[in-house]
Amino acid sequence: MSDTWRPMPRRIALARLLLVAAALVGARCRSSTSPTPAPAPAVCTFTITIGMFPIAPPTPGQGMVWTTYFAATILPSQATVYLVDVNAAPSGCLTSWTAVSANTSAVQLSPAGGSGRGQVELFMPANLGAQRSTDVTIAGQRATIMQAGR
């Protein structure tokens, strides 16, 4: 009976081999039926500095952080324009921001917002009355802007 054919042990051996192989492949793949979530957008930080008009002489405070400059400066009573740069980090950040003046007759802003890197023009009309101040918030950073009176 040593020449008897034994099909069961070979089938069992093959089945076991396939199960082991499947277990090894499955341990590496760990596939899932649910989609991989998209990475969260990068958290952006903003630095706002005094910019310069390309056709004008250098702006006082050019390159300074705007809150520091305006905290230490009383602007003249005549009409004044400043350009501020909104710098977003990391590079490629597209987070939206707003530019808001608490008193639009004292400080006018253009544009009223943007996303990522941008510029805002601050226009202070001539002040014919007493010294005045108003709060301006750009990209979540607030500065008090003071303008001398006549």
C-alpha cells in the first residue's frame, strides 16, 4: 500500500501554503475600503509689514511690522497713504483674511480682504479736526492708527 495515491494531504498542504501566503501579503498591504482622508490644510501665519509704492520715495517705516510702526507713530494731519504687505507662511498658504477699519472716515482700506499673500492700501484723508485714532484689523492683527489734528 505504499504505492497508494493520497490526494488529501497534498490538497491540504497546498491550501495551507495559500493561506500562509495570503496572510503574509495581507500583513503588508492592510488595505481599507474607506478612502484616505485628504491632508489638513496648512495652518497659515501672517506677518504684516509697511510696504513701499514703486513710484514714490521710500515710505517711512518701510519693512517694519505694521503694528509696531503705527503704535509708535502719529501720522500727520494731511492726507496720507500707506501700503502694507500681508505675508503668509508657509509658502503657498491660501487662507483668507480680511482688512477692516473701525472708522472708515478716518482710515479707508482697499481691498477689504484677500487670501494668502497680498497688499492693502491704507488711506487716511486729511484731518481738519482734533487728533483722532481708529483701530484697523488686517489678517487678525489689530493696530491703532493715530492721526494728528490741525
